[in-house]
Amino acid sequence: MGNYTMENEKMSVTIADHGAELISIFDKENQREIIWQADPSFWNRHAPILFPNVGKHYGGAYSYQGNKYPTGQHGFARDKEFKRVEEKEFQVTHRLTADEETKKIYPFDFQLEVTQKLAENRLTVQWKVTNPGENMMYFTIGGHPAFNVQVLPNTRFDDYFLCFEENVEKLSYVLLDTNSGTAIVEKEWPMALHNHTFRLRKDMFDKDALVFDGGQISWAGLALPDGSPYVAVESRDFPNFGIWSKPGAPYVCLEPWCGRTDNCGFDQDISEKPGINVLESGGIFEKSYDIIVY
């Protein structure tokens, strides 16, 4: 288990082999760490990769061809040791493949490659999922980067803002059922924006993550008290997006997802899950998002 660091004039980026997890983006110009440093008193992760499931399955298990498979929140990739298969000055690729342990809870052959590339003030995170098996393969996948909020001295959490693209006038989200961790889709909640921003509130995550469906968000950032963004996630053509923090913690996660947690009460075969990604034998799924530091 080790780490890989790459840097240019603007920032230094460190990625762990464990989970292929991004663990640091140091902004050289402003001399500050952008990524949450996994203080276990709040949350002991930085930016886990969510695979083969984003969020939870209703009842803690999913059905596939008449069998039940128990699952944990956000899948197992974040807790696995990836193999570092390619290193370049400004790029690193990690790989995870199915084994006997994963097949006990996820009965599919798979290969997941994660490539992270640094260019100027932008880190690109690329996922490549391959199905080398004979059967159709079902999965969701997502990013979960956590960003420090109180990056300026003598500031509070609620001095900062979420910010979105200028053409975004309104957003709506669903909440999670606190018992099952799955989405309550019967009611949508509006997020009222002012000049495409929303001031952070200490209580806004009291009911867990805010889940935005329907491809509403392709760029979301965190802004300083003066309204200027200091970090953003650009995720074009992603169907889902989550925003979350543990209540009281000084970070916010901006999470681009391809698929998400089950709808509350969903108990059908995984092939029937709304928003599930499907790969036929020999198929390849590729997606990428960017983290931009300003």
C-alpha cells in the first residue's frame, strides 16, 4: 500500500493505492489544502470511489436472479487495494478486478480502472468499467470528493456558499429515508438560488445527503464569503449528483454519480433498478469528471 504524488506549478495531488482514493490537492498559489483530511471525529475518508453501488440497497441487500446479496453503503471498491498499473509525470492509473471475495457479494466479473490526470488547475478523474464475463453486468458508480470549507482564517461554515453555473436558476432535490438510507422520491424539495448561489447552513444536512436527479447539475462549486469560487466539480452528462456533509463538520462533498441509492421500498431484481448501468459481455463503460481549483 502506497501513495502516488504528482505536481505542477499550480498544485500538488496525492492519490492512495488503497481505494485509488484522492487524498490531497494542495493549492500552491493560495497555500491551502483543498481535500478534507479524514479527521475520524467527523469522517475518516477523503474522496472515495463508489462502486459497484452508490448509496444503499433497500434492506441492505439486492436481488439478482432469485438470490439475495448483502451489501454495504457505497460498495466495496473504496476499501480494496488497487494495483497501480501506469505511472506518468502527470497521470496515474489504478486497477481493481473481481476476485472470490467480491463475487460473494457481487457475482459479476469486472475490471475497474481509475485514471487521474493533472493539467494546470484541473484534475480529471476517469472511470473505465469493463465486463469480461459472459453475463450482463449491473452497477452504479460515483465520486465522493470532500472539500474543506473554512479555508480562510476567522470564518464560519455558514459564511461560504454553494455555487452553480450562471444559467442555473433553480434546483430540486430528494431526501433520504433516515432508517433505510434510500431515496424518498414522492416529494421533491426546491433549492432557492440567489445569483446561482446558495449559502451553506449548519442544518442543511440534518437529514443526510441532498440528491439531485435528472442531470440538473453539471458544475457545482464552493465559494468564499465574497462569492468567488475556490473549488468546483465539473461533471457533464451525469444523471445524478449528491451534496453532503456530516452535520457540524467543516467540509462539503460534491458528488457526481451515474446511478444512486435505491428508491425507498425497491425490492425487485437489480436489473429493474431505476438508473442502473448495464454492461453486456465484453462491454466497456467510460465516464469522467474534473475537479477545478481557482
